[in-house]
Amino acid sequence: MPKAKTHKGAQKRLGFTGTGKLMRTKGLKSHLRRKRSYRSRTLYDEMLPVSPGDEKRLRRLLPNGA
């Protein structure tokens, strides 16, 4: 059986916590942020858990993650 390859795009966008929970970053954070309030700008920096409907599909992209 061939090696399980890691999807490099998913590797850069997703991460695992110490307990094995899959976390994601928010989108829409690269530009047009100056007009937003400081509070809403800082909300883009935190990691969020992946929704249960997407988790199985995304874990398949990161076979060596957890």
C-alpha cells in the first residue's frame, strides 16, 4: 500500500490541539480589515473548532496529524 500523503494546503490551514481536536482559522482576514473595529479584527486571529460535518473529510487530508 502506498504512503498516506498529507495535503499541504490543509496542513497550513488546520491544526490539532493536544487532545486531538481539529482547529481551523477564519477566512476573510487578509485585507479590508482597517475599516473594521479593533474587537472584530482580533476575533479573526483565534482558532475555532471544525464543524462535525466537515471533520471526517478534513481528517482524511491529514493522515499523520493526530
